[in-house]
Amino acid sequence: MENLTDYGKIEKNARTRKKITNIVTYFFLVLWAVVVLFPFYWMVLTSVKSYSAYNSEYIPKFFTLSPTLQNYVDAFTTVPLGKYFMNTVIFTIVTTGVMLVVITLAAFAFARLEFRGKNIVFVIFLSLMMIPNELVIITNFVTITNLDMRNTFAGLILPSITSVFYIYLLKENFEQIPDGLYYAAKVDGTSDLKYLLKVMIPISKPTLITITILKVIECWNSYVWPRLITDDENYYLVSNGIQEIRENGFGRENIPAMMAAVVVISVPLIVLFLIFRKKVMAGVSRGGMKG
Amino acid sequence: MEVTLQNLTKKFPGRDKKKHEDVIAVNDFTFEIPDGKLIGLLGPSGCGKSTTLNLISGLLKPTEGRIFFGEEDVTDLPPENRGIGLVFQNYALYPHLTVKQNILFPLENLKGKDKLSKAQMLEKAYEAARLVQIDDLMDRKPGELSGGQQQRVAIARALVKRPKVLLLDEPLSNLDARLRLQTREEIRRIQRETKITTIFVTHDQEEAMSISDMIVVMKEGVVQQIDKPQKVYDDPKNLFVAKFLGTPPVNVFTGQIKDQKLYIGNDCVMEAKGVKDQAVYVGIRPEGFCPRADGTLCCILQGVEVMGRDISVISANEASLNTTVRSIVGTENKADMEKILSMSEGRITNDAVVKFALAPHKVFIFQKETEERIYL
Amino acid sequence: MGVNMVKKLKSSSFKGWIYLLPAILFLGCFMVYPLIDVFIYSFEEGYNSASQTYFGVGFYNYSYVLHDPYFLQAVKNTFILVIITVPLSTGIALFISLGLSMIKPLKNLFQTIYFLPYVTNTLAVGLVFMILFKKTAYSEGLVNLMISWFGGKTVDFIDGPYWAKMFVLCFYTIWIVLPFKILILTSALSSVDQIYYNAAKVDGTSKFRTFMKITLPMISPMIFYLIITGFIGAFKAYSDAVALFGTNLNAAEMNTIVGYVYDMLYGDSGGYPSYASAAAIILFAIVLTITCINLLISKKNVHY
């Protein structure tokens, strides 16, 4: 009998311990969630506070009872936020689009076609993956300047297109498509290009979507290259725009309007992420380092 | 250590969230496992045998029922306090540790008064390793071992703490056919030497038959029969058990009881005293057929497979639920044998009738609805 | 027939190159050529970007950069940033991923929330951090408010003392890099087969020992991957600093090596591609060395 109570105790202890671990775990997880979310909350909160209300708060308030959208109006009228936004959209779409064409063709050549020198070229491509952007950006800057392409979309887009990593990713994916399909298509007299368009691309759609999402994130957030290559406001992307707003925009102290601009800039990617949550996370874990 | 299961039931919440229907993995399992025996839990996949094992190990908590080790109620005890050894289906050897470190692992967990010195631990580890004959592999990593060797390491790791009960989950399923034979003898030997109550799970009836002291046949969470291997084979409690055990499998016919006689098709094959008239299933073991000129069951000969000691006669019968009736026939009865062989040599025609006499103790009759055995 | 075969081979060989052409053109112009050129730049002394002339060839650019106090400041900042953020972010990420692996309800929600910083614009959210940490004449700022709740002394994290600025920079960097690390570690943890934990449980292994002896060795390849990429990423820190302290990082004493490279290239202090090249190559050398050391260590310690 005594033995039994002993076991009961062991079990009870184990259960309490489990409960405590659970509570502690949730506590820390919630804590970090707050740390992550708080800047977002603060940014939205500040963006709906009126200019005068914000500046009269020596001690910042955690909520507002009189939200206003005036700041959003200001963000689009006082500074050319709409222009920055459009520029970024154009930049992102064109860069991603052209890149997809270029990498698809290259990946197809590596995965499917036989030609002399293929292996050597592929090894060279692979070794280029290790080259940091910082090394090549200097010459690119000089090249684009010399070509008189500063403050043009061409100047912004051209050097941003190449991505060896995505070629590699896509090639791996293409290679998983069984050879039989290719030979069957050949027997039916399908041309290589048609095979690529009608068979390989549809089969590899998930990978292409992943690559697209990653590239869109990269384009939307790109800062360094646009900063180097543009000094005309008409060609600023959102990252440069926000920096410009910060330094010269609304006058240094109109922080609510600034936050409204930040919200506007942040929303598209967050929405994109929430829609494609699984794809984005799977894609990033497969090969996305920020920056 | 005897293990007692009392009304053991485990329900899992259903996959389909809308329906809220629980899946019953183990249903009302009551059984007393005698001390020092080797018990085989047998059943097709998904029948709840692994769940039962996990309930005994404590990795799962039962929904209802109790588990006793000896006199102790261990139902609510966490696995580490139960004194069990568990060998996983794919061994679960830690790939980054050597064989020696793997075997030492459970010993290094001991705390307080149970704590061992390094030398004691090593001695125990080598003792366990010698028992399963892998003491020359101690410094290798699991990745460098063959499947059979990994299996032995897993057993050594489970045995090193001298468990009161040893549990094996599909211990042979990851081995090739040759190793399987060898390893099951090995398990038998180790169990005999250590005299540890051992329970193992398998879906392979031959495996269960060959080494167990007792077999528990399960189906869809419900225990069908618990008996000695030979008894389960000779005396199945229902159609499922009869069908599940034995290779080649039992031949099943639809039949009829009329006037205390058993009919298969139009053939009256046996007396069935004291059984009321009804439609039945009839199971006949392959070795229960004896071709004789005065046999009662008429089949149409389709072919003969010679297997040396025996021959296997393949025939057809309209009442058979299997596409062919397969019978294994000894070669003693020369005259009838010759006849069958000569019949099968030429082109087999539809009228090549072969008549079988049936051995009554190889014939099982089951109720049509419940599929339960009707005892004569 | 033989001639035909050769023809066919030739045409397919030709076709292969056609498909590759766009990629080769882009890579050639914007990666291979610049890569060669950057080394040339770094040795051309006194290069003038307006007239495209130079005086001589030698190591002067390197020597200049290595003696430039701004560069040394940038190196110091970068190293401090790396040493603080890489271990800390990896550790926190491991901690959080472990927590995530222990719970079931709300797990997806937490994972989604934790990933958010990855998809935000570094520059834009940096501004929010600046506001949270900044102390102005009009407002103490939120962080200072909290400090004063606990009776601490308020400090301007954005324009104040060096350590305060470094603290914000590290904090923001960790905030930005954590999503990636949490994601990788969470999937690494979930890829450890539950059966090993069951085996450990049956053997009565304590939680701590299970973690040290089973979990950690099994996910060690991923941890080292994160440390290596973390080092590389942290050495390239730049836009987080700009986000917090503005484009004039030298004035804020918060410049990083990459920042130094860009400052040399462009802007008020720019126009010196040679110095920029030398600095970039020095950075590359540092990163390469550290990565090699990391790889050597990981080879010794990573199991499998």
C-alpha cells in the first residue's frame, strides 16, 4: 500500500512539473511575441495619432481615442510616397520577371541540354555563388555611371537580375523531372522550347513561385544599390524614399506622418506573407538569407 | 515479473475534427502475462498491437483500464519508473554515439542510490554486449553496422538496465529474410537466458508462431484469441484467426448445415451433430485434405506443385471463397498420388475431378454472421 | 549518317549556349568583370573617377584604408556587432525554437508572428525602433519611459553615448535576423525523430540530458550552418545601422565596414572607388578567414 502512494506522488510531481514547464514556456513565447509585435503596434498607433496630439505627449500613450487618417493623406501629398511606391512596384515586377526568364533558360540548358563546356560553365556559376555583393557593387556603380544610366530604371534593374543561387535551385528541380518525359516529347516531335514551356515549367511551378516570392521580398527591401544609383527623387524606391522622408521629408518632427509612410511601405509584403505563409517559410528555409 | 492488463482501452481523437468520433485503438484488453514468458502480439497493421505495447511501456496513457507489473499498479507511472526495456522498430540508436555510448546511455541516467561507477557501468555494458554477441563492435557508430547488428545493439541497450519487462516493437521487420530467421532464434535464446518477461509485436504470423510461448491475436483493437501458438493454429476461435494464421492460408468455403450434416456445395462432407440448420463458413487447413477415390468433397483439378516432401494440389470449387483451393498432400498414399499426377500431366480439362476426404480436426465451422466458431 | 550526327551535335551544342546566353551576359557584366575589376581598382593609386586616370600601382590604397580612423572605427563597430549578435541571436533562436517544439496549441500563430520581421522593410521598421529608443526635447521616448518606471536613468539611445547606440544596433540586428534562425532551428528540431525521445524517455533520461546528449548533437549541423551564415551576414551589416542612425554613420560613430565602402564610393565623402575596393577586399578577406575557421571547428564538432 505504501508503495502505491509513493508512485502516486511521483506521478503527481511529474504532472506539476509539466504544468510549470508549460507555463514558463508560454510565458517566454508570449514575451518574445510581444517584442516582435510591439514595433508594429507602435507604428500603426503612432500613424493614427494626430500631429498635435503626438507632440503634446511627453509621456507616450499606449492607445489613442481620436484616431485620424490625416497622416496617411499627408504621406501621399506632402512627399511623393505614391511615386516611390509605383517605382518600387515597377522595379520589383520587371526585375523579377526578367530574372525568371533568364534563370529558367539557363536552368533548362544545364538540366536538359547537352553541349560542350556545360560542366565547366556550371562550376564557374557555382563558384560565383560565393562572391559577396559588396565586392562587385563598386565596379557596377562605376559601370552604370559611365554608361550614363544613373537615375534610370535600366540602371536600377540590370545589375539586380542575376542570381546564381536561383539558377541552381531551379536546375535541381528540373533534373528531378524524369528523362522519359523528355524523350516521349521528342518522339512526338516537340521542340525543346515547347517542352520547356508546356512540361517543365508547369511541373516546376512550386519552385518558381518560391523563387518569385523570395525575389519580390528582396526587391521590395533593396536599399543599397538604389541608394548608390539614384539621387533623383523620381526614381527613389521605398527604402530610399523612407530615408529621404526621415532626413528631409515632413520636417524632422512629423513622426506620425512618417509612421503612416512606414505602414504603407510595410503592408504589401506583410499581406503577401500572410497569403503565402507556408510557401514563404518553406522557400526561406530552403535558401533565403536576408541581405 | 507478470504483467496484468485489466480492461485496457485507448481512444485517440478522430482525424476528422468535424465528426468528433474517437478512434478506438485498443478496446477492453484483459490479459495476464505470466512471468518469464515470451509473448507475441500478432495482428495486421493498424490492429492496435503497437498501441498496446506503448501502453505497457508508459509512452501512452490508457483511456481506461489498469496495468499491473506484479502487484504494483503502474498505470499512471511514467515510463522511466516502470523498469522496462524497449526496442523500437527502427532501433532508435543515437546515430552520433558509438555502440558503447549507446549501451551506456541508460546507465548514465541513473541517479541517487542507483548511481554506478564508471567501471561498473562499463562492466554492465560489456555484459549486455556479450549477451547479444556484439562486444567486438563497441567503438563503431550505428551507421557502420548492418541491420542485424543494429538490432542487437538496440536489444543490448534495452537489456543493460536489467528491465523487469522487455518490449520489442516489430523487432524483425527491418531485416532481410535470412537475418530474420537467425535473429528470431537469437531473441528466443536471449529471452531464455535472461528469463525476462518479453512482449513483442509482429504482423508476421510465422514469426509469432515460431518463438512465442503465447500468442495474442488482435484485430481492430479487439483481442481475438490468446493461446499457445499450436493451439491458436489448431483451434481458432473465429474466422479471422483461422485466416490470419498458417501458410498456405486456410481454405474458406461457404457451406450449409442441414439435418446435422455439413454441406459444401452439394457435397455432404461431414457429420455436424448438435448444430442447428444454418448457413456457415467452413475453413479447411491445406493439410486437412486427403485425395481418395471415396472422398466426399469434389473439386476440379487445376494443377499440382511438387515441393519434394509434399505436393500441393491446386483445384477449384464453386463454394470456395478463394479463387483456388490449395491443399498440401503427403506422398504416402501411392496409388491416389499417381493418379493425380498423371491427371495433371496432360491438358487439364474441366472434368478432371479430384475427390478429397477431410480430416475432421482440420475443418472449422463458423457462424455466417458473427464469424464465430461453431464447436462440434 | 556520321556527318548528320555531327551536325546535330553541333546544332544542339549551339542551342545550349543560346539558352545560357542571357545568364552569361548578365553574370559576365555584373559579376565576373566587376570581380576582376575590383582587384585592379584596389591597386590603382590615386584613381580619379572623373578623368579615369591613376598615378601608379601598389598597396597604397590598402595602407590608406588601414590607417583611416573611420575605417578602424567601422572595423571595431562591426566586430563588436558580430561578437554580440551572432552568439546571442543563435542562442535566443534555439531557446525560442525549443519552446515552440514543446507546445501544440497556438504554435502556428507564434511561428507566423516570429517570422514577421523577415518580411519587413529594414529601413522602414528601423525608423520605428529609432522612435522607440530616441529621446527628444518633446518626449522621453517609450524605452526611456520604461527605464524610468524601474527607476533607471534615461539615456538617448540614438544620439547619446556609444554603448547605448551599440545596444540599439545589436538589439535591432537580433530582431531582424531571428526569424530566419528560428525558422531553421524549428524545422531542424522537428526533423529529429520522435523515436529517439521515446527511447530516452524509457531510459529515464532527464530533460536536460536529453537536450544535451540527443537534441543538440542531432541539430548541430544546422546550428553551425546558422553560425557560419550568421557571421557572414553580421559582417555585412549596414542597412540596419542606416535605419537607426541615418546615412551619416561616420558622424554617429556607428559606421560598419560595408558602410565605409559605400561612403567611399558615393555621397558626401565619396568618389574614391579605389579605397572602396581596398576596403571591400579587406572585408572579404576577414569573412573568408572567419568562415574557414568556423568550418574547421564545425568539422571537429559536428557529428555525422
